[in-house]
Amino acid sequence: MRSSQNGGAMGGRAAGTGGGGPSAPVDKEVDYAQYFCTYSFLYHQKDMLSDRVRMDAYFNAVFQNKHHFEGKTVLDVGTGSGILAIWSAQAGARKVYAVEATKMADHARALVKANNLDHIVEVIEGSVEDISLPEKVDVIISEWMGYFLLRESMFDSVISARDRWLKPTGVMYPSHARMWLAPIKSNIADRKRNDFDGAMADWHNFSDEIKSYYGVDMGVLTKPFAEEQEKYYIQTAMWNDLNPQQIIGTPTIVKEMDCLTASVSEIEEVRSNVTSVINMEHTRLCGFGGWFDVQFSGRKEDPAQQEIELTTAPSEQHCTHWGQQVFIMSNPINVEEGDNLNLGLLMSRSKENHRLMEIELNCEIKEASGNPKESFKKTYFIE
Ligand SMILES: C[S@@+](CC[C@H](N)C(=O)[O-])C[C@H]1O[C@@H](n2cnc3c(N)ncnc32)[C@H](O)[C@@H]1O
């Protein structure tokens, strides 16, 4: 489950650790307090279990590919309520190791027992990085995805489990992942600009009053206050359930990942240069929408019988609890059909909290003729 202070779907996958940079050691106690503890609540697991798009995708991936599970050993990284471990056992696994860092492990154990699967599923309480298994496994299953795929950095734990416990012939569930970005129109941009302007008007009244009633000039704090509010209203990515009609240009993949071979260094920093073409007449570029999808395709030598995809793309029918992350522009730009957007994206982890993300977005807009139109560079935060 994921959270966002700007209208997030749920309070959930939250903050992380204090650190001094992407590779700084993680303070486990802080990480537990800020990130893991939310997962120890049943209401939180229930929210994830209520996401039908997510549930159907994992359910179909397991039960339509039973050949990957029958008679096999499975590791469920971050079992939560135990749902994926239970399905793996029901699909015929010989043994399932269900690892959960929080006390939710007790509830998972009870659920496994109540469903008469305790002879197959062994719930282990602990961080997957710290535990030890008696054998290597044929399948690693995990639901590790955060907002815009990588928020929460939980895939690091899956990589660590894969490198320690997956047999050389093993299969990852999911097997592949992609991040998408697309230009959007949205009236959120105007709303957020108004909210920001309102906060600044309020500040000016406040500082006038402090001066006249209490004789202190607050002027020196106006700039830092404006920066703080700008970060909150404009630069912090927002959870949104976009309508596909708000997408005004070609969606583009900014990152593709093979879960069998991906490394932490490749996700600590994601760099991408891509092009999107505006495909709507006379419209306003108000920002960008970011989302992800994952595929359950098995491995090349042992493919899925039925490939399943879980997508969090804008849809008129379905919304996931991940929604989309919206990166708004405070000053929307008029664009025309055929305009080209050359986009440079650099996504890195917050220095203060390795589970949160910072995004630098460069955009050069050219007319269809090739004439330069506008360019800008913005920094956003996924909190
Ligand atoms: C998004 S939830 C998924 C829960 C469940 N698998 C499901 O699909 O409903 C992720 C779970 O992984 C656990 N988790 C995250 N990192 C972990 C780690 N390094 N070791 C063990 N559990 C972890 C969290 O506590 C949380 O319960």
C-alpha cells in the first residue's frame, strides 16, 4: 500500500530511513518506525487485498501458470497477510517460505493454518535480508511495487532474496517491470497554483500583522516560506486517477527491467531520454503522468503458459490503489498536435530517506517543423 500527502489513496507504504546518500547504511530502527510499521496493521493489508486489479493479476498469474508451482519450492518476499503464499500452495507448491518483516507474520500464520495449508506454508518473521532458508527455491513471488514503481525501494529486498535463494533455473513473479511517462492536461495545475498563491497571500497578511501588532519584521522568512510552499503544492508529485483523455501525447517507457537480472545500482538512479509527440489539437501541457506495469512471463527457458500483465495506466474502467503520479507544471504551456517533447528524466533516491524519490525532469518542446518552442527543467519529489 502506498501513501502520499497530496491526496494519496491510502496511508501506507510510507517513509524510510535516515541516510547520507543512496548507498548510506540504513538505520533499521528508523526504517521500521517510518516504513514497516504501517504494514503491521490489518486495515492496511485489507486495502491492498481490496485492489481488484492487483488481486486479479496475481491470482491469474499463479493459477494460469500452475506448471511453475506444482511440486515446486516458493519464496514469498514480504508475505503480509500471506495471500500470495496461500495461492502458491493452492496452486500445488510443495513448500512455500513466506517471509514478513512485521508482526503481520502472526496473522499470516493464523490465516495459513485456518486454510489448512500449514503443512506447506512456513511463515517466517524477519527481514528477508536476515533470514536463512534450508534450501534454494524455484519461484520468488512478491508484490514490491510502490508509486511510479520504485518508491519504497522494496525491490532491493527482492534482489537480495533472488541473489541468495533463487535456483539458477528459477522464475520471478513478476518477471518484468516498466515505468511510463506521458504529457497530460489537468486542471490540478491551476488549482495547485491557486493554492500556492493563496498560501502566499495569507503569509503576507500574517507578516503584516506580526509587524504591526508585535513589532517584528518577518520579511526575511518570506523566501524560505515560499520555497516550502512551492515544494508542497507544486513540486510534490500527486496521486491521481487520470482519465485516458487527459493524456495529450504518446506515452513513453522510461525504464524497463528484467527482474531476473536487475541490480540495485540500476534502480538507485534511473536516467532516461525519450520523446513524446503531442497528439491532440490546441491543448495545454499541464504536466506529466507517471505509472508502471509489471508482467508475469516466466523466464526464457521456462516461459509462462499464460502471460499476465498488471497495469496501473490511466483507464476509464479500472483504478488501482497506486493510481498515477502527477508531476504538475505551475505555468502550463500551449502546445499543438505534432509538437515534439524531448524529455530527460533522472530519478534518484532522497538523501534523507532512501525509500522516497526525487525526479529531475528536462523538457525541450519543438514544433513539428523542428523549430524550438520552449524548454524547462523541474525538480519533483515522490513522498
Ligand atoms: C505491498 S505489501 C504486500 C503484501 C502481500 N504480499 C500482498 O501482496 O498482499 C509488502 C509487504 O512486504 C513486507 N516487507 C517489505 N520489505 C520486507 C523485507 N525486506 N523483508 C520482509 N518483509 C518485507 C512489508 O512489511 C509488507 O507486509
